[in-house]
Amino acid sequence: TTMPTTDARVDVYIDRSADFAKPILNHVRRLVHKACPDVVETMKWSFPHFDYKDMMMCSMASFKQHCALNFWKQSLLESDAFPADKTAMGSFGRILSLKDLPADKTIIKLIKDAMKLNDLGITVKKAPISKEKREVAIPEVLVSALDANPKAAETFNNLPYSCKKEYIEWITEAKTDATRDKRIATTIEWLAEGKRRNWKYEKC
């Protein structure tokens, strides 16, 4: 048997997560390796990803109060395990403890199904981007922060595309997690006050 391909940065990520999150992250990690011995761990956007056949398969993340497990090709996976109404990012909404996860065999089946999609090189069809409503990809950390602050979320949702992008680029360009977290905190504070990213320079 081959040794699992693990990434030391994932160990560090789990170590730094909140106590409630550690068993969840360790459990998911173990199941992924069990179902997919050829999985390759990596870090993208500062949270753990599991790649298979050089394609993203699934990812996990932990936040202050919940964890997320995300299947990249969820739209192509058939399962009753995905909740219809999600309150958070990730395929299963907010995971607060191990019992919020589907049964092991369900997760393993999903991983196997996701592997098949990667085996076949199937990608999720990206929706064509129309000029009127360009949606900007919001980093998961910002989504969670906005979740926690409805006032900030309301301001953000009402911003024009270019202004959303300014905030997002400012956050994603942060070189360290500490800087990024600080920028997210500032972003939420400014949004809660109804301000744009460059409000200091705006005449209006």
C-alpha cells in the first residue's frame, strides 16, 4: 500500500482550528484518504483541498463557529445528502459537530462518485457571464463574515460589481492570514457603516 499523500500545511491548519473543528476536519480527511488512496492534499485560498487526477475534488474549511465540506462538482453529484436549504458555504451547510456530517458510507460514496467525474475529466459547465450581471467570486472567509453581519451583507449585495471587486481584491491580495483577517474585519466594519472600499477618496 502506498503512503497517503498528505500536506504538512493541512496538519498546521487543523492544529490551528477551533477545538470543536478538529475532530470534524480529521474525520473528513481520513474518509477522503480511505475512499481515494490516490488523493493529493494541497492548500488553496488558505484552506485544505483534496485533488484527484490533477483536478479539484473536494475541500474543507473551519471557521469560528462551524466547518464546511465542499464537493467541487456537487451540481453533478446525485445525493439526498445535500440539504436543500443551505445556510452557509459548502455542500452540507454549517457543520458544528460530527453528527452534522452525513454517514461515513454516504461521504465515501460521494467521494467515489466525485472520483469518477475526475477520471472522466468531466468539468462543471460554467454559466456564461452576461454583461448585465457579472457575479464576482467571493472568498469563503468573506462569505462567513458577511453571514455573521446582515447589515454589512446588505451593503455589500447592493454595491455595484466594481465596488465589490475592490473589496475582494483587497482581501485576496493579503500576503498573510493575519493581514487578510484584519482586512476582512475592516471590510465588515466599513460595510456595516454603508461605506465603499475607497470611501475615503470619494467626493460623493
